[in-house]
Amino acid sequence: MRSRRKFIHQLGTGMAAIMAAPMLSVYSCNSAGKSEKTAETKESSPELFFKISLAEWSLYRALFSRQLDHLDFPLYTKQKFGIDAVEYVNQFFMDKAKDRVYLGELKKRCDDHGITSVLIMCDLEGDLGDADKNNRQAAVENHYKWVEAAKFLGCHAIRVNAAGEGGPKETGRYVVESLTRLAAFASDFGISVIVENHGGYSSDGAWLSGIMKQIALPNCGTLPDVGNFCIKRNLPTESTVEAYLTTECLDEYDRYKGLKELMPFAKGVSAKTYDFDEQDNETTIDYRRVLNEVRDAKFSGYIGIEYEGHRLPADEGILKTKALLERIGRELT
């Protein structure tokens, strides 16, 4: 079986295979970033104890298939969903991290429409827990440009992955070393480095919280994703996003235990959703229990919507996730 590292690399270079799955209900955008047809919605309720943002990954099908351009993502988010805060994914502007003209245009569009850039999710830049010292150093330095881009755009953080192919203790030691170096670099820019539970050891809440305790830096924390506690997955033979997302989880950490362990270090929360029942509740995740845990941790930052379902169009899944967060959030406030 291929290693997770090799599979993720192949996944990152084979995204075109998902282009046949359109998921936007209605959208056409011109180069000026103005939608020809939008559905204005009421913005996030101010009485919530948290703020709502949209993770760009929710629209990955449309972005990879070029139905939606990365530059248009912020305005589309505000006009279509009434959400005025966005979380970027570096895969959708991988070659633009140092392009100040491009980043300037993205920033201008956000500034012109009162949209907050929250963070950049960084993938495909090497393993921070790589056993090879040179590879680790390269992985750390590969993230520098995203720290600088995050600062330029007005984000508060970059999201990174704590991955490696060694044992848990060995990988943990290397991850601590890399995150310490990266956080030190990022501190000069006022940027936080936050780690998502994103498969492998990082989806073990005890392991990742232990990493945070060892680092103990104010600008290094976590991004708990309530749907991402699969430690080991049965990797598919086909290197596509759809194939990977639908594979069986062979070893899953208790999501509520993991959330409780990661929330003390959280500088953001990712609200993963897959499907909804007739009462508009998520079918696999108890969001009342999730938001109770978030509230008990005295978290008041951004909860990023990350719809990853297949039955509903992305737009509908995003709106249902927003409504779910608002409904339960109001009840708990």
C-alpha cells in the first residue's frame, strides 16, 4: 500500500479528475468579481458567541473545475451565503504566494466589500515531521511565503499539517522542532501557526494536544476539525479527491474527546458537515454537543464552515450548515 505522504502528493497533482462534478447551483462571474446572479442572504447573527467564516474547501469542486475563480471566492461567499469572513486554501492559488499584484487584487476585493480574510490553509509544502533534517527544513521554509501572504491579506493565521512517516514519538519530536521554528518566524509578522487534526497522528487528540503543550508558544495553536478524527484510512487506488473522501476509516478517534483535548489551544474551529436529516441536523455529528464544548472552552473566534457532502449541492450544504450553527448557537448563547 502506498504511504499517506505519496498518496497526498499524487492527490495534489491529480485534481483535474474531479472536474466532471459541478456543485454550484447558480453562478457566473466575470473578471471584475461581480456575480451575474446572486442570492443575497442575511449576514451571520451578531448575538452568537462565535463568528462564522467559510472555508474555501467547501467549494473545491467548483474551484478545481474553474466554475469559480479563487479571486471571486470572497465576494461570492458574501453575496451567496451572507458570510463576510473567508478561509483560503493555498491549493487554489499555489503559485501566487509571492505575487503581490495578485494578492493585492484579492485584498482589494475583500476591502471593497467588507470581507475579512481569516486564514490560509496550507497543504503540499512538505512534512513538518519528516525524519530527514533537510526535508524538514525545506518544509518549514516552504511555509514562510504563506506567512508573508497571510500578513499581506490581513489573516490572523496559517493552518499547517503535522505529518511524518516515523513513529509517534519520533514524528512528534520533529513536529515540535519544526513548529517552533515556523512559529518563531511567524511571530515577527503577527501571524499564528495553527495545526488541524488532518489525518495520521494529528487526528489523535492526545498526541496533538501533547505537541501543543511542549511548544507552549502564544502564536502556535490548533484548528480543531470536528469531522477529521480519522487516524488511518484505507487509501484508494485512484488518486482523486472524491475517491479519498469516500474511503473507509480504519481507525477513528473519538471526535468529542478529541475536540475537548484540542479546544484549550484552539485559534479557530472547522465545522465539517456531510449531510442533514429532515430536521436539518447533521446526520453524523452532534453539533449541540460540539458547540457546547466550544462555548465551555470560552472560544469566541471564527467557526469555519467546511461542507464536504455529496448528496446536496455545495451551496445548499453551506447554507444548511450556516443555519445549523446559527440555530444552535443562538440557543446556547
